[in-house]
Amino acid sequence: MGTPQSLQQVEGEEARKCPECGSKDITRRDTELFCNKCGLVID
């Protein structure tokens, strides 16, 4: 079995997933998040 995760950890991981392409390769610039795979700006 895997290590249990808190709800905040799970939500944090989900928040860093691109809704457009599903990539987790996300970069924060100032107050915006950018998907490095498809270039989508995530609010």
C-alpha cells in the first residue's frame, strides 16, 4: 500500500495538473501557472 496523503496534498497535486492536456509539468510565473507542455495559462 502507498503512503497515506492528506487532503491538502492531494488537492495540491490536482491543482498542478493542466486541465487542457493533463500534464503535471507546470511552472509558476508571478501569480499565474503555465503548462510547459501545451502553453495553457492556468488561473
